[in-house]
Amino acid sequence: MHRILTLIALILFASLTSSVFAGTNLHDNEISKDNSTGSNIKKTRLWNGLPLNKRYHELSDDEKASLNRAYEKINLGDEPPYPQDGLRQIVEAVDQIAKKLHPTGKLQLLVDIDEQGKANNVSVLTSPNPQLAELVASVLLLSPFKPAICSGQPCKMQYPFNLVFEKKLR
């Protein structure tokens, strides 16, 4: 599944970059003509969230409480939606996209998850780059989720997806 998501994200990236850069003097593999060298600044992508390798049922009570804090109200016994296989596949696919786009700043998205765990829509709250938001939204829309549980039944709920991309000195 991870390879499929990464491949889809890279195919989407390739198709978007070819249309975005059509008619410019950029080659297909170039992001910009900035050829500056000698910089000691390294781009890093920070995941300020939950363990990447755990499914929802594997999260500790503290980790579940941390996830629940993202919501205005979660009743006792209710569960928010969560990536079916954990966050690793999604974050790794996003990392591949970020390696091409080199974003700096916050990416905050809300994913509408239905009762079956299918992502139906992604709302962009903040993004350092519109192309980044579009590609990450595509990855999220293709990812299966564990549906939210409300009063013991699967229900619709949004899932917040937040990443911070920073520059760090080496």
C-alpha cells in the first residue's frame, strides 16, 4: 500500500509539474532556476504527532487522549477517525512530495471521513505551497481510514492532518 500511495503521489506530482512549468524555461526535473550553492541550511520535515507505526487500537491511552484534544468534543467511548494502517505510509508519501517541493511552513488539512472510513474531501486550512496541499490531499483521499465511532456506531467525522516543514542548520 505504501508503494502504491508513493507512486500515485509521484505520478500526480509529475503531471502537475509538467502542466505548471509548461511554457517556461524549466526542465521537467527542475523546481526553479535558483542555482545557489554553498548553503548550510538543510530542509527538514517535522512530524509533531503520534507514533507513525501504530494503528488506532495500538495507541496508548495518552496517545488517544492527545488525538482527542484536536477535537472540540469527543464523548466518552467515542473514537475519532484514524488512518487504517497508522500514519507511516501517509507521512512517508508526503515526505517524498516534500523532497521535490522543499516547502517551509505549516500544512494543516481537514479530511472528511465517512462511516465506511473513506476520505471524501480535504479542506486546506494553511499550506506553504498550493501544489503541496493538492498533492497531500490526493494522498489522503486515497488512504483508507478507520471510521469514527459515535455512540458505538461508525459515523462521519473530520480528521486533522498537520505537518510542519522547517529549515534547520546542519
